[in-house]
Amino acid sequence: MTSQAEIDELSAKRLCHYCVGEKFLKAEIRAEGRRGRCSYCERPASKSYMIGDLADRIEEVFETHYVRTSDQPHSWQVTMLSDRESTYDWERDGEPVLYAISNAAVIDEEPAQDILTILEERHSSFDSDAMGEETEFSSDSHYEEKSTTDEAWQEAWSDFERSLKSEARFFSRTAADYLTNVFRGIEGMTATDGRSLVIDGGPGTELAAVFRARGFQSDDKLIAALCRPDQQLGSPPAALAASGRMNARGISVFYGASELRTAIAEVRPPVGSQVAVARFEITRPVRLLDLTALGDAAEGGSVFDDRLAGRLARAMFLRSLSQRITRPVMPDDEAFEYLPTQAIADFLATEKQPPIDGIVFPSVQAAGDVLNVVLFHKVARVAAMELPDETDIEARTGQMYEEGWETEYTVIERVPRPAPPAEEDGDSAWPGLVPFAGGVWVRPDPDYRDATLRIDLDSVRVHQVRRVEFETVEFSVHRHRWEKPDPNEEFQF
């Protein structure tokens, strides 16, 4: 047993920031410590903490981030030890508490031992000492870092889903507050491999263009789309915008894919239909939440930072959130199961922080390293094709030859002849001014959004769906039969 006088003497010793290697703790001591002679390196006037105060910090850190390991082998380890043919040699999990303290703060063994002495005395008791029981910070104890849990975040997600589905679908302050906590500061986070969770799209980036497809079951609608693919293959008008994974009905967004085949697969075309596909260039910079990186979201930092545990738990939840957002949903369940992802998309689309223009997520319809992209309504406008006024457009899907019908997708634009240059009136005080024809000026396009997408007309293709292939996992069905017991027979022991 260490006397109280000895504990008081140890507690009064000082450790300066030069003797601490852990960056966060070192900076904290430099900012908040008091000047005094270090008891270990003997620097005379360095910023330092008292060892008693450091013991308090170590105790808090270990309570939050470390767990004391068992001093006895587990049942399966006992089995291995009792096996005469086994060469298994049991070693206690974790590292000795002295080294755990030293490594956590990155300090020498001498101050670590002083801290351990204070904490061991603090947690010891007469009964435990008499029975030889190990207590927290016993000199023979071992510690290892705790595994992170996101249980609180998962419970909050369940409440969020239930609220959207059964309580308040619109104007839910609870849902807004929850999503604010989930996505706060996400633009500064990275994945385990260093990728940013929010990436750039548009000119000069890896995501400078996307493909978009639309299925057709009649030639009339396909012909209309071939005439004006900028309108018919781009994001639909609000009145025709169907509900989707990332948008509610009536909210027009742009769904695209990183490759052509994925765009076709995403529209789930039936056999016999025709699918028109085009490449759309992203003409200005956009910021996109990358769910592939979100699935590997990581947080680091110091165990001496009180906020670390919360950040680790949120990062763990964000990794599972990526899977929740992208999991396949059966058509019959879409109305309810899309509500959470629609709410997330609405939140990200309308909030100024973080500034997000869309989401990148893995395709559930196509295998491989392929991506889907949704651009929110604010950046989903496609630039109109440059056509002279009074241009007539017609298209056809084929024509009849002597040998029979030949499939040929053709579009013809008939433009008016250029008007002759107007003669200038020499007496006019304003040469070149076109006389006002009267009437009220009306903006030809009431959509005030800037165009973010431009269709590549040379990329338009029509795919006739001949067959659809599925990748499945086969399971056999085991069937059993046995005779029912006679209920009138007395049960025999």
C-alpha cells in the first residue's frame, strides 16, 4: 500500500509538454499548462501539468477508449490448454497497463509509473487486496482499446424512419435536426484510403459526363424523343417526374450512370422494348456526396480529445448508412422504403451546409465497379439544343425497301432559309436598331436555373432489348415428412 503522503508527493510532480509525445495532449499542455520546473527533464520554466491532473486525464481516457482484459482464459482457450496434443500457449489479451499508459500519452515509463501508482491506489480496496482480486489499474492488469459502437446512431435512425413513415412526412423538425447531426462537417471527412467523401464533378474531373437511358414501348414516343433528346432524355418536367430512390414524385432530378450498359440496366427495360441512350456532359463544377467513399468513412484523432468517441461512432454509422441508402428495394415496397433516402436527398439538396449538388452511389442493377449519379433539381437542367426558330424536325425508325422493312433510326431537321440582311435607314438616329413590334415580352423559358448538362447529339443510340439476363444464387429446398403423434396416447416418460 502506498501512503497518502507518498500519493500527494507524486501528484505534485510536474510533467512538461516537451516530455509528452502525443500531439493533442502536448498542445493542450502548451496552451493550458502552468510554468514550472519539470520533475523529469528538469527544464526550469516549461508549460507543464501536475502528475495528479494527468492521472485524472488518463483515467477519463481509459474509461472511454480502453477496456481491462480478462486475467483468465476463455472457455475455448481452456479447451485448447487441456488438449494434450495441442501446442497452444495462452497469453493474456492487451498490453500491460504501464505500457498502455505510456503508449497512450507517449511518455516515458517513469512518469507513466507515477501515474499508475496514483490510479492503482485510487481504485484499490481492502477487500479486493485481501482476496487477491485484480482491480482497475492494478499493476498486473492488461488493457486494450474498446471497439467502436454506433448503437445510439442506429436507434436514432430507426426513430427517423418511423417518424417519416408514420408521424410527420413533411416539415419534420426532428428529421431535419437528425440529418444535420449526421452530415455536419462531412465535406471535411475522408475514407480509410484517403478519398474525400464529397468529390468534384464536371469539367476536368473523372466524372465529366454521364449516360442516361429511357425505355420505350411504342414508336411514337421514341420518335418524339429522337426529335428532341435534350427534352425527352433529360430530366423530366415536374408534372411527369415519378418517385425514385432520391426524389419524391414531382421533384425533377437527373439520374445518370457512369457507363452506357448501367444506364440501360437501371431503367429495367422489358424484352421487346427499345431504349434510347445518350451521353450528357456536365458543363460546370458540381459537388457530389460519394457513397462509395462513405462506406469506408473513417475518423482519427487523439484519445485525449473528448469528441473522438462521438466522431468514431458517427463514422461507423455512416459506413452502414451507405449500405442502407443503396440497398435493393422491391417495387411493392418503394413507396415507403424510399422515404428515408428521399428525405436525405431533399435535405442535402436544400441545405447550404454542406453544399451538395448530387449523390454518387453504386448501381444495384449492374455488377462491377459502376456508379449511378443523381443531380438534384437545382443542377438538373439540360441546355436546349441550338435550333433556328421555326425549325421542323421529323424522325423515323426505319423504311421499306424492295427487300422489306429495314430498321434505320433517322432524324431530319428542316431549318428556314436565312433571312436577307435588312437595309439600314440612313436617316435613322439609331443604326441597326430593330423596331419594336408591340405586345408584351414573355420569357420563352420560365426555368430560371442555369443549365448544368449538355447532350452529346452524336452519342444518341437506340438499343432493342432482345433478352434480359439474371445472375442468381440457387438454393435447394429440403422437404421432410413425419407422422403426427396420436393426441389420445398418454405421453410416456
